[in-house]
Amino acid sequence: MLTFLARRLFVMMPTLFFISVLVFVIIQLPPGDFLSTYLNELQAQGEAVDPAKIAFLKQQYGLDQPIWQQYFDWAWGLLHGDLGFSFEYNLPVTEVVGDRLWLSVVLNFSTVLFIYIVSFPIGIYSATRQYSWGDYGFTLLGFLGLAMPNFLFALILLYYANVVFGTSIGGLMDPEFINQGWSFAKVMSVAEHLWAPVLVIGTSGTASMIRRLRANLLDELSKQYVVTAHAKGLSPVRVLFKYPLRMALNPFIADIGNILPQVVSGSVLVSVVMSLPTTGPMLLAALQSQDMYLAGSFLMFLALLTVVGMFVSDLLLAWLDPRIRLQGGVSQ
Amino acid sequence: MTDILRIRDLKVEFVLPHMRVKAVENVSFRIGAQETVALVGESGSGKTTISQAIMGLLPKSAQITNGSIVFADPKKPGTRVDIAMLDRSGAEMRSIRGGRISMIFQEPMSSLSPLHTIGDQICEAVRLHRKVGTGEAKELAREMLELVGFPNPKRSLKTYPFELSGGLRQRAMIAMAMVCRPALLVADEPTTALDVTIQAQTLRLIKDMQSELQMSVLLITHDLGVVANMADRMVVVYDGRVVESGLTHDVFVNPGHLYTQSLLSAVPHFDMGPDERLRPLREIKPKVDSLLTFCGDKDSSGEGDVPPSLALHPAMASEPVLAVRHLYKSFAVRKGNWFKAEEQEIAAVADVSLTINRGECVGLVGESGCGKTTLSKLIMRAMAPDSGSILFRGESGQMTELTGLNEDQLNPYRKRIQFVFQDPFGSLNPRMTVQDIITEPMIIHGIGDTSYRKKMVLELMELVGLDPRFLNRYPHSFSGGQRQRIGIARALSLKPDLLIFDEPTSALDVSVQAQILNLLKDLQRELKLTYMFISHNLAVVDYIADRIAVMCAGRIVESAPREQLFRNPVHPYTQALLNAVPFADLDHLLDFTKIVDGKASDPRRWPAPFTIDAQSDPRMVQFAEDHFVRAARADYQEIAI
């Protein structure tokens, strides 16, 4: 078990390294850099630019150095918790991101939690009562959730909340708390606002999770060991929970690593529509203006989330399933 | 003697949205105290439905619409419970199920949950039906594991099913069923998925447990050999009805119903004369047409000239088609982790030499994992051997070495060796019509034009006894036996010199098996085919093969003409195999005292001249004419066969 852990942790390092290289390369791919974009913008507005100032800025930002040197500086900074400097905001990335990162984490974590809590009982119900009216109903709802684009759902929700209830559900907190320090009232306000984006972002995830759990559980329910358990005289509920449900959990858990980035990237559009102060809109802007360190930090954060999510799901799987735990190192 | 279970006029129907399907009707039989009753029938006969009805495990759509299943528990004298009336998942049924009536299943691989330890699963059964604490339950489970012959019961409690072999899993399953000391054990095909030696051990275990716990057994099986050896009485079911029942002895000696008679005459047994044929329910008469007349005899002037029904003369058989010499293949199994990998070499095929002459059928017998399938793959060159040589007689009539050839060079030989697979369901592409399936090999090898191929397919269909009108159907509309015949037709479409059959009948019912075996025999005679027949079923091999090689742990340990091998087996493994086969013959019952637990298939434990271990690696030596055995004896001449 320990070697399994060590191995998994060891594999994470080169993975993150390759991702960081990839992220950097992708950011550098479009022609020009932040300064040239900035210059073009200034010239388009008819303003003169002092070449000496440009040269100074270039040197200041390290943009005159070779690419590998830039990458090395950036990566070295990342290792030390220094996320670099945002050109656009003229501030260190850490300060630019600020609360947004935590709000994103809170939002996404709540969404994942929502997906699991809602889909789990519905999935079990649908599988054990296959082809009942309830099953059909949930299936219909699920397909609706899958088929409807998130941003559309967000718009509809915004509209009806305004028209019917007369409340604005945009944002993640009441306007008076924006740019204020954290207080109990602010936390409560965030909690009040959280449900709408969670609902919007989580619907499709929930729907697909229900389908997956239902399919897995149906597979497991028809397996021989379930009959064995019944033949022992176990009550149907205990059979369900002890055997097939445990088996059906595997893909459920293996999905954690997938669901995290899915949720995070899915929330970008919704955040724009609902004007949520999360990282999504900022990432979009940073990519547009080639604010390389800001965009790079975001992308690395996403990568880290994915890799850690995978790690956590692997750990859970190994803990839950002896086949993975005991046969991990054997291959034929 | 009081009856434990009495079934009267049982009728079970499956209620589907549009119709009701009768699965079982008018079934009545009884099981006495400490008696073994066998429920015999082929697939689809309803025997499993009957067992499910007894256990209260019928699927939701099934309903007991008539009759009664009265269970008289010997522990509570005087009480009678009608299981048919009980709520299937109610408390009363649940206390009977697993507590008083237990069940073991066919598939030891999938019947146990892979996520829970053996101990957990057995203790669960104990604690459900007895008021005991955790410690006591563990102790009971340990005792039971010891009773069913686990080598280290205490440690085994903590093992997971996937860490155990198939035989041990079935023992764990039996322990789980027995741990509450039931009055009746329902065993649904308990040994079908096991090797013969393991099967014999398991059967003996069930017998031992029966006398130990004084319980009754309902044995559900299609294997008449198992019935003859285990059952006091037998009930034959066909199409959901009981067609015959009575004492096993009476039914075997004097079968009254036509179906029972045909079942009994469809099972191959060892005393069959050279010309005696199995009698399947429906015989297929192969019809040979012009295109199919085989190039069996190279010396004759042309393909069409050979009279199709020319019986093979022994003198013609001398020419070898395939000669395998000292073939080795091992697989590396990696154990360990990233930092320290332990490579372990497992010899799948070791020092195998085998010659197949034109027109003969060589049988290859062995238990699962002995390397017989690997050997067939090596011969097909689906895999490359580590060392050794495979000589094959190609179109030129010269023996060609196949081992060094690359894919392009192999291509001309590919069509000359064809394969028929074990699983008739998995080996046919469900999205291709029969026509496409049979034509495909000819297209791949560019044989003939469209009209030739069409004619060939028609002839092949006739040959295997299928109506040419079925050509546009898909495999799913055929039964297992019909599918296997399509597979045979496909293999024959290239007119191969050598046909390899890998367990072609093991997935089929006995009557269908007889049909296929007879078909194969007829085809061989009519078309002068050469077969290599791989099977774990000794009786089947005995019926079809001229010469038999016994394989164990990657090596051929004995090879001889069929009469000799079975009459005079020399190698301890062959003897163990023969001792373990249950015959459908009351005069040759299994001698359970001769069946030893432990490993007859472990080469290190074979007695002196036969032992294979680090010190001694014996070669094949000649024992009698055409009879070779792997032994280290200076007085026998070492000979490569």
C-alpha cells in the first residue's frame, strides 16, 4: 500500500512538469506578447509610444529573454509560491486573483457535492425500480439537464427570479459586500447566492452521474454474487447496500478526477453570464490579452486540481477495492 | 423415511408485458431425508427455474401459478411450510433460505463478491441465521473452511476470492452454504465450470459433507456422469415437464422415456467400439459436392477425381502434415512495483513435440492452464515460440519451417491451418450475415471469383446440414449448435490441410455435442480431413481421436493411440485424470477413495521416474509401440515423437 502511494505521488511530479511546459507553450503560441498587443492597442488609439519605454518595459517584464529562460523563471517562481506578475493589472498575480480563487473553489466544491448528493439516491432509485414511472421521470429530467446548455439555463433562471420573485440572483454576494473584508454577514450572503450557480453548473453533471450510476448498478444487480447474497437469506436492502452498490461505487469515485476540471471549465461561461466573481471570466480575459503569467497560473491551477483529483480518486479506489490494492503491481 | 421436500404440480410462468410464458408445468417430485436427487435436463429445460422456485429466488417477472413446494424441516418435526405461498423476500422465507436450504452455484468465479473477504462472506451467513457473536462466527467459519479442505483455514478467512483458484473458490462457496448446517442443499451445476480432477474432489466433498451433516442434496446437472456417481434418484426434465423419474439405477438400466434414452445414448463413453456411433436427437447427414472434394491426396491427378467417400487407408496416413519439435514458450509475469520488478517466467509450453499425420485426428487433453490453447496458437503462429521448430507441409508438398517466417511469408500457410473456437457465441461477428461470415476467409485470401464463392458457401451450408435459406440471417437467430456448425463451415471454406478445434463442444448440450461430434467424424471421413482436437473432456476425445496426447503444466506427459492410452495409462497424471472422470455408467463408478486432494497436476509431486523439478527434467521415452511417456528411465530409449 505504501509503495502504491509513493508510486502515485512520484508519477504526479513529471505529469505536472509536462503540463506546465504545455501550458507555457500554448500561451506563447499566438504571435506577439502582452506588450505588442498593448502597443497595437495604443497605436490604434493614435497615441505615440516612446521606444525607450517599450525597451524598458520589455526588460522589466523579462520578455526580452529567450523563451526557455522565461519558462524557467516562471516555473521556479511557481515552486516557491510566486505566481508571477500580471501585466494587465500591474499587480502580482496572487493579489489579482485574491478572493476569486477561493470563491471558485467554494463554488466548484459545492457543485461537486451537489452532484453527488443528488445523483446518488436518484441513481439507486432508478436502478432498483427500473422502468417504473419514477425511473422514467428522472430519466426525462436527466435528459433535459444534459441537453440544455448551462448558460441558457442560467439566463432563464435569472429572468424568472427577477420577474417572479423580484430578486437578482446574479453574483455570488450582495453588492454591498464586494471588495469588503470577510465577515459573517458576507459569508451568509455568499451562501445565499451560491445555490443558483451550483444548480446551473451542476445539472448536467448530476444528470450524467445519475445515468452512470443507474447503468453500473443495473449491471451489478444482475451478477451472480448478488444471487448468492440473496440465497444466504439477506434482506434485499442489505444485499443492495453491501454488495452491488459497493461495486457500482468504483466508477463513481474514479470520476472525481474527471468531474473537477469539467466543473471548473464548465463554470467559465456561466460565471460570465451570471457575473460571478470567480476565476473563469478572468482566465478568459487573460488569455485574450496574452497576460501570460495570469493565464498560466490559472491553467496550472486547473491542472493541479485534475491531478490531485485523480490522486484522491485513486487512493479511494485502492481503499475500497481490494483488487486494485492487492493486484496493483501485477501485470501480465 | 420422511420427505424433506415435496413438490406437487408446480407451474411457473414468466409474465411479460404482452404474454405469459410457461417455464415449468406439472412438475412433481420429492426429496427424502439424506437423499440425493438429481434434476437432469439440457439448457432451457426449466431445471434452473425449479431450483429458483425452491429457493424463493425466482426473478420478478416469474410467478408460481399453481402447485406447492412443501418443506418439512427435520429440525422442527411436524411443521410443514409451503414455500410457494411465502413472500419471496419476507422474513420467513429468508430464514429458510440460507439457513435451512442452501444453494451453491455453477460459477465459482462470479458467485462470490470480489470486494469482501471469504471470512466476511461466510461469517455473514452464520450471523444471519444463528445468534452468535463475531468471534464465535469466525470460529465456525474457520471450522467449516477446515472441513471443506482449505489448507490454511485461519489465514484463508482474510483472503479475497480472486486470490484463490477456481477449485478453492467452489470450496469456499460450499463452506458458505454449509456453515448453517442446512437440511437441504441445492447444487446448481456445481462442477460444470471445474476441471475433471477438481470436479471429482468437489463431488467427493459434497458427498462427505452430506453424510457429515446428514442433509439432502438436490443436484441440478446436465452431466449424466455426475448423476450416475452421485444421485440416489433422478428426475429428467424436458421442456418444463418431468418426463421420467425414478431410482438412478432403474433409469440408467431401463430408461422408459424416449428422451431419456436418447440422452443416455448421446453421451460418449469409454467402452465404445471403433464403429459405434453416438445417437444424437437429430442426426446431420453431410452432403459433399464437387467443390469441396478435398486435396487430401496430393498424388491423385486432380481435385475432382477423388471419390468423396473413399475411406482412409492406414497406409495413406503415414505422411505427416505437421511436425512440432521441442517447442518452448514462456510468458513473463511481472510482480512487484516500480522500484523492484520481479520478472517471473512461466513456461506455458515446454518441450512439446507432436506429429499429426494426414487424415488422422490427434486429441490433446489437459486441464485449464496446461498450455493446450497456447500450443494451438503457436501452431497457428498467432504467437511466436521462444524456441523449437514447427514443420508444416505446404502446397509444394515439402515440409516448411514456420518459426522463422514473417507475416508475409506466413500468409500462404494461414489458409492451410484453420481454427474452430470454443465459444460459438463470441466467435461469430453478430453484425455479419452467415453468408458474409463464411465468405470472408475466401475474400481475405483472394480465392475464386464471386460465383465460385457463392457456390462454395452453398455447398458448405449443405455440408454442415444448414438450410441455405438461412444464409442472409445473422448469428443471433441460431442456436449454439447451429452456430458451431457455421464456425465449422467457415473453417472449411479454405479447404485447409489441418483443422484445429479448441473445445468445440464444451459449451453445448450433450445431444448437440453428439450431433457435432458425429458431423466432425463424417466430415473427416468424407473429406479426408486432418484434425487436432483440444478438449478437457476425455470421453469426447476418446470418441473422436485416433491418437491422444495428454498435456500437463506445459508438457506432453503421455501420448498413445486411444485404445492404449485409456486401457493402459502409464503416467500418474493420466491415471489421475482417468480416475477422476465420472462416467455415465453404473458399472464404472468413481472410486472416491482414489481421489486425493492436492495436486495431481503438480509435476514436482509425481513419483520417481516421472518427477519434474529442478533436479530432473525427463524427456519422452518409448513405452510400447506408439506409446510414449515422459519419464526418466535409463532402460527406456529416449525418442522424439
